[in-house]
Amino acid sequence: MNTTLHIETTVLTGHRVEFSAPELPEGATVEVTVVVPERPRHLMSMLEFLKTLPPGPLGYASPAEVDAYLNEERNSWDR
């Protein structure tokens, strides 16, 4: 007769999984199946997303340059 155990545990340091099941006889051969539940998608904030991007050149050297560009664009709308 097969015995099925459902045990939830945490992956330990070194990527190890350890559990104790007193109902299993010592020395017995057992079959272990590991199921990793799908994680719910984590929605990132914009700052978290920006931190994931590789470093690269910036479009503007300073915030003052960005402000100047935006002011120029806004002024062009009034024309």
C-alpha cells in the first residue's frame, strides 16, 4: 500500500530541503516529488523597475536640462 505525505517546508541555505516524517521507517526507500508553487506576479513600482535596467547613458546631464527641455516644449504649444 502506498502512503502519500504532503509536507510543506522551506528551502534552506545551500539550496537544501529537509523534512522529518516519523511515520516513515528508517532505511526505507522513498520517492520524493518537489512542487514549487507559482508565485503571484509582483507588481513593481516605477523606481523598482528603473533599478532593474542596465546602466547606460542618460538622456540629459542634469535635472536642470530636463526642466529647460520641458519648458521649451510647453512654450511651443502656445504658438
